[in-house]
Amino acid sequence: MPKKVDHRERREAIARALWRVVAQQGWNRATMREVAREAGASLGQVQHYFSTRTAMLTFAMEFAGEQTSHRVAAGLADVTHPREVLRVTLAEMLPLHPDARATSRMSAAYVLEALHDPELHAKLRDDLREKRALVEHLIRQAIADGHIAADRDPAVETNLVLALTGLTPLLELDVIESRAALTAIDQHLDRLFA
């Protein structure tokens, strides 16, 4: 009897191989051939699932987003206060552990590709707008519930909270340590929720 192939599992294995190649060697060296080698697959197998490097990167980013969402959800299992929801979410968006570092490096490659690919640009812009809207909704609700002062502008506060993800290159390039990034997040959230 022929072996049943789980196509989603194969695509995820290739995506994980791409994460490793990008994390270890950078996006420029993440050729389909190198990803196939890392995945223990043939170039033909990789091309069967992804016709282009951009298609492979797009899937890898979607998969990374799913994994991040699962980690955030697990971190929020017993959390109800909006301050802690924001802290868990922000901490997961920073390269503070191996999976988040892989996602961070993939995101950098994805943004660079999106700057020169109109279709990818539109997709990434829409994804980021959607994620930003979720954070703004949380902040608006926290204002409505009295957790944040009523005179705060939710759009500005959303932008300031998301600006904390700008700590990523400082972490990636060893300018600051994880503890410093978490302290910055905590102090900003303490001021916001004072």
C-alpha cells in the first residue's frame, strides 16, 4: 500500500528548514537548494510544494505567525488584566527565545522582500493593520474599563506600545540584554496603566 503523505506536515518541515537557514546563514543564502539540504529533501520536493522562494517565505511567515499565536494563547491561559495581555504579547514578539528569534529573522527578510514586491507589500501591510487594530481594540477596551486614563489617545498609545517591538534589532545585535527589553516593556506598561 502506498504511504500516505501529509502535505501540510511536509510544507511545515520545509518552513522550519527555511527558518534554520535564515537564522544561521541569512536570507541571501536561503536558496531553495540550501533549504532542501537543510530539510533533508531533494530540490524537486521543495519545488513541488513551493514554486518560488517568495512563496516559500510567505508560507514560512504564515506558519511562524500561527506558532506565535499558539505561544501567546498559552501565555494568556490564566491572564485577564489587559496590562498582562499586552506584556505577554509584546514579549512574544521580541527575539527572547529560539522560536521568537527565528520568527524575528524571518520577519526581517519578509519586510525586505515586501518592499520590492507589490503583492507581498499589500499582504504584509494588511496583516500588520489587522494586528495593530487588535492592539488598539485592547487599549480602547482598557480605557473604557478604567484601566487606562480616559484622556489617553488610543491610537497614539497603540503606536507607542507597538514601538516597543523596535527593541528587536537591539536584542538581535547584542546591544541590550533580554532583561533590559523586558524592563522597558514593564516600565512603559506601568506608566500606561497608572
